Amino acid sequence: MTAPLLYALVGAMLCGIGLFGLLRLSHLLRKLLAFNIMGSGVFLVMVGLPQHQGGQDPVPQALVLTGIVVAIAATALAIVLIRRYYHLSGMTSLEGETTSREGGPE
Amino acid sequence: MIWTLRTLFIAVVCLAFTGVLAASIWTIADKPSPVNLPQLLSENLDRSGVEHPVTAVLLNFRSYDTLLEIGVLVIAGIAGISMAKTATLEDPELRTSDSLLYALQRWFVPLMLVLAGYLLWAGSDRPGGAFQAGAVLAATGVLMRLGGIPMEFLRPGRLLRLGLALGFTVFLLVAVASAIGGEAFLAYPPGITKTLIVIIESVLTLSIAMVLLALFVSAPVNDAEDSEEGSSS
């Protein structure tokens, strides 16, 4: 058990936590945050696992760097879409998810 | 009751997912990887034109990824701008008369610009590069917008479109030019590799900063009509 392996396992845990949030929460911003937590978990696995196997590996690190930038842009675009949706419908959760407690006027 | 059962079910599914993932990580952790990528990289590093391995991977060995990435960014930026209803990317309501904030910005904005330039150049032999510099540049823009410094150049007109598309266009031009010149697609001709990488990194920095700033600015929907439409229901 080395520190990089621990990172990879924590990444797997983050994936699980993110998946739970994505399925369970109904507020769209929370869903987005949960999705980002899942993505961070994937990044941790991608950096931690090769480092455990053979020292620092610049190839997955570069891929993760690319992934982080794309994730930021996708998150920003998702926020723009969510705000637009809120302004058009007045709701903070998708239709059909009636269990929402923090939803807007319905 | 159904609500609790559903939560329980989701929790069980997520636990199973985490368990399978952790188990597979545990299994492959002790197997040696079939290709020794770090060694392969360090052997070819002097051909890449830069000294830092991560930059070499990003801009040379796997530049396809970076090209597609900036393409994704440009598409996200265009989508964000088309969603915004503001005529100009500078919000007059945010313009502040706070003299302390203004004085602070007069110190911070030039410093951050210098830092972005340093990060861009540092990418060739230490951690740094286009993405970090672009992020700092975008943060400078966010600070300027929140502090209300006039940013007339950010109207979604020609200049912004040019800034958005510049990185992708130059990158694609270099790739196609090297392909026409007889090399493989995206293989830089030997000799001017470092020059090409520096040019591409510079325009990438500008484009990434533009995309991030455009997405930040287009997030609030300020139109009064729109908000009434939402609250009337």
C-alpha cells in the first residue's frame, strides 16, 4: 500500500460519492457538483495508478491536465444552461423529479 | 417510505460501484504496465523541442488531444455566448466607484498579466504552460469585470470571435501545413519545433482565457424580461 495507490482508491470512493449525488439529489447545481466530484475521482485514479506502478508518469498527467480544462469549460457551459433553464421555467430541478424539497415554484 | 427505499437502493448501487472500481484498481495495481511510458518519453524528450515532459506530451507527442480540447473549448464558448442576451460583455451595473478596490486592481491586474506571461514561458522547462497561463489571464478578466474596469474590447463582435477562434485556427493551420509539407498530420518539421510550440502555446493561452471569460460573463442572465417570465409562474 503506497500513497499513490491510496490516491487511486480515494478516487474510486469519490466516484461512488459523486454517483450517489448525481442519482439522489434533484437540484441541478448539486447534480453538477456531484458530477464534478465524479470527474475528480477519475482524475485521481488516472494520476495515482500509474504513479504506483512505475513512478511519475507525465503522459497520464498531461491527459488529466487536458481533462481538467475541458471539465472547467463543460461545467461553465452547464451553469449557463442551468441559469437559462431557471429563468425560463422557474425551476431548479428537472421535470418529473417531484421529490425536490429545494425546488422552485411548481 | 418510497423515498427511503429509493435512497437505500441508490446507496447500495453506489456502494457496489465503488467496490467493483476499488477491487479492479487493487487488481491492476500490482501488475507491471506493459509499456514503460516514462522511459520511452525521457528517451525521446530531446526531440520534442521542450524540456518539460508534460509540455512535451501536451504539445508534441499527443498534440491531437490538445487540438481537440481547444476545439471543445471553442464550441463551449460559442454555445455560452449564444445563450447570453447581453449586448456587451461588460456589465455597467457592476461598475464600482470603490476607490480601494480600484487601487487594489491597479496593482493586481498588471501583476497577474506578468504572472500569466511567466507561466506561459515557464512551461518549456518546468510546470506551467498554456492552460495555467490561460486560467490566470481569465481570472484577471474576471477581476476586471467584477471591479468594473471598462472592457470595451470584449464586445461579442469581431475581436472576441477572433480571440476565441485564434488558438484553434493557428493550431489547425500548423497541423495542416506540416501534413502538406510531407510530414505526418501534427508532426512539426525538425528545427523550428520550439518556435512552433511557443507560438501555438501563446495563441492557446489567449483563446483559453477568452473562452473561460466569455463563459463566466455569459452565465448571469440579466435581462429583466427573462426573469419576469420565470417568476410569473
